[in-house]
Amino acid sequence: MQEIVQMLEREIDAKESAEVLVKPFSRSFYGYRFGLILREQEEGKNATEEILADAMPGSTLMFYGPWSHCNYES
């Protein structure tokens, strides 16, 4: 994984990298929800199971743990 990150950093000529901390948020405008929104746990799921967060609107970008690895799907 580290090799891929280094390759991508070279590709964009990155000068430095740093952690970015975010927390879930949600705002509504004209009936649409925007934000980094945690998905509600499905019934019967254990609270220690994976927590998912969607970048909204659109639900086309999802982030999930382990959070230290910056996992996402689009």
C-alpha cells in the first residue's frame, strides 16, 4: 500500500503529506442532504461491526474502517 501512495505522490508532485481529520456532518438545502454522513446500523447488526460513512449527495463515495488506512469506494 505504501508503494502505491508514494507512486501517486510522485505523479502529482506532492511536496508534503499530512493527516487530515474530519468528523461526520450533515446539512440540508432545498430538500437535499449534504455532508459526510454515517450510515445507520442495520437491525440485528453488532455495534462493533464496520461503521460506514457516505459523502453526500449521491452516495457515490463511501468511507469505511480501519480508519488508519483511508479506505474508500466510489
